[in-house]
Amino acid sequence: DSGVTQTPKHLITATGQRVTLRCSPRSGDLSVYWYQQSLDQGLQFLIQYYNGEERAKGNILERFSAQQFPDLHSELNLSSLELGDSALYFCASSGRLAGEQYFGPGTRLTVT
Amino acid sequence: AQTVTQSQPEMSVQEAETVTLSCTYDTSESDYYLFWYKQPPSRQMILVIRQEAYKQQNATENRFSVNFQKAAKSFSLKISDSQLGDAAMYFCAYRSAWQGGSEKLVFGKGMKLTVNP
């Protein structure tokens, strides 16, 4: 158990809908990262938050957004969903200066 | 941009034997971190081992060790005394050490390891 929690574990929704994925980092970790794992694109970095502020953006679509709240949990919002958004979405967290990122169990999103 | 390449999509090993997974990367940076992550069928991403580029000594964690060749930009993972529970996808990953930049992980495409009893 990495100490990072993600909810829900599975999500099935229809095209055009909007969903919210939630992540709670390990106790004390200020950085939260979101990654997408799909068969064709592999593991791709989406976005990073540090202590409530956006720190880095990767290959995140405009239809996707994220935020980190004062209690350090983070939410990834996916809207106008398309079939191609079906993937495993991971959240990871890390300590302030450490290199290691610890991953949550992921949320499996299926868009039908 | 940094890239990570895992050229072997699949490997197999007999239980109790040793296997080496290869990884190469490309970067213009001199300071960075390299990682191996394991993803078993449960899909959980598990950190196996970490190497700092400024350290010449190769990292080891129990049965897992790395061969880090900085000049060759090579970072292989050796698994000794392979166990059935080692069967998984293995991902090599790169992270810049530059404090002002992104701390994102750049992953290779992964390699599926099968352990035969």
C-alpha cells in the first residue's frame, strides 16, 4: 500500500459526459501528479500540483482540468468525454525534495 | 525533450534464475533520477528501485540491482533469484533533477516479464 488513495476504482460513463476523479496523497506529501495510461499512448504525464498551485502541465487536453485543495487532495475533471479517453488514470504524490513518486491504485475509466 | 526506450517488449525467465531488463534514455541534462517501476496484473504501479545520476555506485534493493552507465545512457535492471511474484510489466522512468522544472516522470513503453515455474 503506497499511502496514496484514489476514488472511484472504476467508472463507466457515456460519451459527452463529465466525471471527477479524486486523489488523496500520502501524509505530508505536497506534490500531486496525474498520469494517464492507455494502450496506444502508454503512461503519459498530465499535470502536477504543488501545495495547491499548478506547477507543470503535460499532455493534458483542454477538456481536462485539475485542482489541488487546501487539504492537499486533488481532483481531475474530465469533460465532453470521448471513447479515446478510456484509460487508467493514476495519481502519484511525492515529498518536497525527494525524487520518488508513489502511485495510487488508479481509476479505470471506460467511456461507452 | 527526454525520451526513454525499452526495446524488448517481452522477456521470460525460469524461477530462481537471473534476468536483466534493458533501458536506454536520451537527455541533455547532467543531473537526473532514474527509476524502475513494476506493474503487476493488479495494475498498481510499484517503485522497485531508484538511481541518482550523480552517484557512481549502482543502486541495489534486495534481489534487484541496476547497472547504470551514464556515458552510454543505459540503465538496466537485474532481478536475481526470480520469483513467480516478479511477473509483471516493468517500466523504466526518467525524472529531471532540476528544481525549477517539471518533476514529471517520463516512462518507457514497458516490458512484460514472465516467470516460468
